[in-house]
Amino acid sequence: MTVLLELIRVCWTFRDRRWYRRFPFLPFPPKDYLRWRMETNYGDKSFSNVRWKDISAYARWRRELRTQGHEGS
């Protein structure tokens, strides 16, 4: 459950700041940003290489930083 909550925090942190102006009116990260993240992490802009273990590991790492007082990370 804590990983899910951290993933929600991650989505909120990286959300498009104008998310409420465009359908579907959900606070998702911009597509260009997500493509860039996929390319820098996996060497490919597509989402076919995404692995749940990588996403959950990032969420856990981010949570550890946050609990150690690195709130801006």
C-alpha cells in the first residue's frame, strides 16, 4: 500500500501544471516528459520496456529519501 501511495505522490509531483484545462482532466505527467524518461532509462521512447519492479523500486527509493528529510526530491 505504501508503494501505491508513493506512486500517487510521484504522479502529483510530475503532473502537467495545466492538467485541469485538458481532457481527461487528470493530473498526469506530460507525454513529452514521459517519453524522455523512457528514453533516458531504457534507451527507447516507447513504453514497451517499462517494468513494474523498476517503477516500484523508484517509488521505494523516493519514499526513503522523503522520510530522511529530503522533501524536495
